[in-house]
Amino acid sequence: MTISYYNGNVYQKRSELTQMEGFILASLASGAILSPLALAGKSFEKAALKEQVNNTQYKDALLKSLEISGLKDKGVEIIPAQHFSHIYPIEAAGKNAFYNGTTKKVVINTEKMAVAGFHELGHAINHLMSKSGKFLQKMRWPGYAIAGLMEYFAIFSRTKPKEAQKSPTDYIEDNCGKIAFIAMLPTAIEEAIASRKGIQLAKKAGVDDHLIKNMKKVLKKAWLTYAGKAVLGGLAVGASRMIMDKFTRPKKIEDDSWLF
């Protein structure tokens, strides 16, 4: 066995097989923790599909909202994805919608998913009319990149004893779950703000109260996918780190039996 020494103590290096077992368990644990995200996505699709019976009312109010919000004057357009199914297949199917800040276009299937268009207009308001909203949007991709990097840190093998002096990298490894959560939090916050502003627009455009109530349910389910990424993502990274720590960090030998 491979022996190392630190501060008068003796440590045994974990075998490659043990380290591989840790990696497999960490991967399984991470996947299990993240699995509810798929259910949240399906829940949103189901709720949005249910609102297709009211799509005409949502669509009329959505087009009106583009005018009364002042977004049209700033160059924002609504692109009916169903007319460009070869370019936007997912959006054309009514399973998604997005706002492109570069082109100032809201891409959405206006015949199936107009209810989600108010949320996308909320993104446009954040981008064009709110400094804090625009800042949060700019944090999205750096946040996801940092969260992805934390997943990498989580599966590092721990080559030093727990009692060893910590380096900056050790502190990152020890807190990678928290860092991943914090990195994704701005996106969850901006998504919530976009939904709130979208609902305010819908009210100004004259959407009936019972439809506003339905819209809130749809947008809440959509928001849960982003909140879930932050919370469950942080937990998944943290769990992976804990497992890898247990399976890869050198084991302290409490007696001298290793000498014989």
C-alpha cells in the first residue's frame, strides 16, 4: 500500500478502484438529486398546454402589450415560431419560447403558447428598461459556467489529508456546492422578475382575472425549473464533493499494524 506522512501521522492512499467507486457513486447521487428537474419541465409543458384553449385571448393581449409597454418603440418584435419551424423546431412545437437580446426578438408559437409570451416581454423589459435586470441577465452565462466548473471541482480526487494546510483550491473544493448555488441564483432571480413584469403587462392589456390566475400558475411552474437548477444543482455538486472526499482522501492509520 502507498503510505504518506503528515504532521506525525500516517496515511494510506486510496486505491484506484476505491476512487472509481467514489466517482460512480458521486455521479449516481448527482443524477438522482437533479432528476426532479425533468418532472418540473414536464409540469410546465402540461400547464401551458392546458392554457391553449384560451390562447386567442392571450395572443390578442400579448400583441397589445408589445404596444403599451413601449417595447415596440425600442425595436422589440414577436416572431411567430410556427412560421419558421425549420429554424425554431422546439419553439414551433409550443414547448419553449425565448427572448433574444441581440436581435430584440421574442420567438414563440403564438398559436399555442402565447401565455408564455408575457414572460418573454418581461425579459425584454429587464434588458432594455432596467439596469439591475440587465445586470442579472449578463450574469446568466458566467453563472452557468462557474456552476459547471464547480461540478469539475466536486469530482477532484482529494490527494491530501483532511488535516493538511488548505490552499485556495481546497477552499473552493470545500464550498463548491455553495458556489454553484450562488452562481445560478442571479438567473433564478431575473426569471422571477421577468414573470412579475409579464403579469403586470397582462393586467394592463386587459387579460381577465381568472386567466391572470392561470398565467401565474404556468409561469410559477416555469420558474421552478430555474429555481430547481440553482437549489438542486448546488445540492448535487455538494453531494458529489462529500462522496469524493470520503472515497478519495487518504485514510488516516490509527495503529501500527501496517508495519507488519
